[in-house]
Amino acid sequence: GEAPMNTAVVTGASSGLGLEFARQVHQVFPEIERVWLIARRAQRLEELAAQLTDEGLSVLTLPLDLCDTMSFTAYHEHLVEEQPEISLLINNAGCGYLGKIGEVDTVSQTRMIDLNLCALTALTNLTVPYMAAGSRILNVSSIASFCPNPRMTVYSATKAYVSAYTIGAAEELKAKGITVTAVCPGPMATEFLETGHIHNSPAFELLPYCDQVRVAGAALRAAREGRTIYTPRLFYKFYRLLAKVTPVKLMVKLTKT
């Protein structure tokens, strides 16, 4: 048989940061020949696939809903069938909803856990056996991971998991020569804010926004360098430090959204 193609997998690839990862992956990782795109919206994935094919990449679109555990089975079947050599896994799919515990619909609360935690954990576990030394995993965390945010309690707790999982996995997979990186951006003007109704929060008006085009490029470079936690923008680097040295009970009063 032919040698397996050097493959990147991108989840949440149909919009926002995920779309930028897919667009820029070849600039930062020129050795990648094939990209697997995972998201719910098949039409969006097809449009992106056409763009990437024009640039000489081979593309597989997987229109899967990662909140449904059947999607993990489908993904696994593709791995077994194609036997790819995955040199980059980007766990970007995620969602965040603003709202008070006990006042919001329960599905929005559990969706965040299904997507931000379960999907990331399942896809990483399924993918690692197809990764060789020198491969990279890039997880999208958030500045919310540094400290719990009232009204975004579940979201910030899921991102704390993503960052903690990244640090543990980075240490564990070192022996295999696989690096794991978490990028922790601040808010970006993407559909994410609309979907989660987060733009209704006065706190978000005051925060410096991150640009998803820049974040994607910088995060890919951080993954290439094998950094474990990458925080874009000086303001958020300072916030991360502040959250580390300030008692969490005090921090949580400062981070109301």
C-alpha cells in the first residue's frame, strides 16, 4: 500500500477560530498533505474543503455532531479504514452559554460538558494511537479557565478541565514524542459570542478582544514549538498571573460577567 498521508484533524472547523485553523494549518505545517474537517454543518464544510483543495490539500469532510457519542464511533471507523498518520489534532469544537444556574435550560449546561469535555477527551483518546513522535495536539481553552466566572460557571469550569487535561497529557505523552498545547484566548468577535448570548454581558465590552486570524496563526506556531499553555495578548498574560496569585474566592468576585 501507499504511505499514509500526513494528516491534520480540525474539529469545529465550519466557522470562527476553527475555520482559521483549517485555512492557516498549511502555512505553519507545510508537511501536512491532508485535512479532516469535523463540524455539524455539511454545507459549510464543503465550501471550506473546496478552498483547501484549490490550495493543493486533500480533504475529508466529516459532518458529525460531537455532542452525540455516535460521532466518536463514526470517527473511529474512519481512522480504522484510512489508517492515517495524524501529525496534528486540533480540538477546537466548543460552546459557551451565559446564564444563571437554575434559570437557564439544562440542555445548554450539559451541551458545554458534552462538547468542551467529552468530545475533546474522546477524540484525543481515539487519535493518539495514530500519532507518531513529532505529532502535536492543540486544545482550545480560554481565559475563562484561569478562574471561575459567575454566570459562565459551567463554561469556565469546562475550560479549567481543558487546561488541566492539557498539562497532564503533555507530561504523559512526552515519552511518545507528542506535544500538547492549550491556547487560552480572550473573547473573539465570532459566532461563538452570538450563539451563547455572551454579547449581552457588559463585562465583555470592557475586555480587549482577540482577533481569530491572529490567534489561529499564533496558536499553530505555539503548537509547533511544543509550548504547553499559550495565552495571546499581554492583558490576558497578566490576568493569568493575577488569577494564579490571588485567592480564588476573591478572584471570583472580580470576574462577574
